[in-house]
Amino acid sequence: MNSIENNLDFYYIITGATSGIGKTLVYELDNIGEKLILMARSSEKLKELESNFKTEHVYITVDLSNIQNLIDVLQTINYKIKGFVHCAGLESVLPLRQVSYLKFDNIMKIHVYSFVEILKYIEKNKSIGENYLTSIIAISSIASQTGGVGQSMYSASKAGLEALVRVLSKELSNKKIRLNSIQPGIVNTEMTERWRRKIGISNVNDLNKLQLNGIAESSDIVSLILFLLSDNSKQISGTEIKIDGGGPINKYF
């Protein structure tokens, strides 16, 4: 595991904290004693998560598609932020004829607009001259580069997320804020299971045939996240890093 400098004054924000990559990351960060601000839609799942930890984390029930509510919530938070990992995501498999402004806007709110608002909060509350590094990681997708049938909204939103990372890594560097994005391929998560059923793949084992090295586990992605959160990666900013099992070999990407 990569070493993350522990400081009790600092917190890490994790969206999508109750499932998939986000949940795995939360356990890893808790295990090394970090303080966390955990955001998710389900208060029940957050309570379940809380029951497993001794550390006093901050638990926030918020629907990231409600941007005004998110802004209001952020105004109640007063912590120094050492890192932010945007794990929240919404799968979408729809043909063009079913694409609508409302559906597109909803996925953009979750993947892009909420990311911007949390970044604005972090930037506003960190002064130029504060010496600690802040690491921001956006969980994107290989679909931003390749895309597959029915993934127009999903792919476009993830591509937009990556564009933000590239631009804002330059804009926020004067405050020692680094931004990077990760492009996972197929990962064994609840969201992937929903996607599998939507595209008609009969069982999980068949997913392994869709990437050269098979599907990844959440822990594979989290290992990279921990490195990017640590100061060991202080020279890495404004990049997209693939973890795609050697590359897709099918029409779904």
C-alpha cells in the first residue's frame, strides 16, 4: 500500500461511498486512519457503513443530481480537504432515439456538475500559500475514449469529466491542487452487473471475455487511487490513466 501522510486535521471527500470502487476505497482509507467525508444517496447504506467503523467520519446523504441541495450541503462543511475522489456514477445504455435532454442532464449532474461544485468548495477553502498538497481524482471510464452501442450519454459525460481535469489541473496548480482521472475498463461492481443485464450478457463469467486480461476488481482501481492520493505521486497531474485489463476486444466499448 502506498503511504499517505496521516494528519488528523485533514479529511478526504468520497462520493459514491456506499458501493463499488467508492466503498472499497472507504475501507482502505479507514484502515490507515484517515478521516473521511462520505457522500451517498442512501441514508440506510451510509448508516450500515458507519456501523462498521470506529473512526468518526462525516456521513452526508445527498443526491448529486440535485445540484442546489449539494451546494447547500457544502456550505455546512468546514474542514481542510487533503483529497477528493469522485466515485459516484450512473450507468446508461440507451439508443439515440431514447436520448433526451432530461436524461442527459441527469447523468451530467452526477458525473460532471457535482464534481465542479465540490471542486469549487475545495478551491474556495484553500488559500494560496497553504503548503499541503491536495489530490483530486475523478473516476472516469474507458468508454470516454472508445464508447459502445447505447453509451452516447455515458461516454460524453465521462469525456467532459476528463476535459475538466485537464484544464483545472492547470488552473488550480497555484494552490497546490492536483487533478487526475482514472479510466477503468470493466470492473466487478454492482453498476457493472446492471450494465451486464441491460446489454444482454448472460452471466458474469462472460464478462471476462470482453477484456484481454479479464475484468478488474474494485481493489485493482483502489490501489492506483491510493498512489494518486499520496504525495508519492506529487509530479502527476492533469493525466488520464487507464486500467482496462489490456484493452477491450468487443463491440460494447
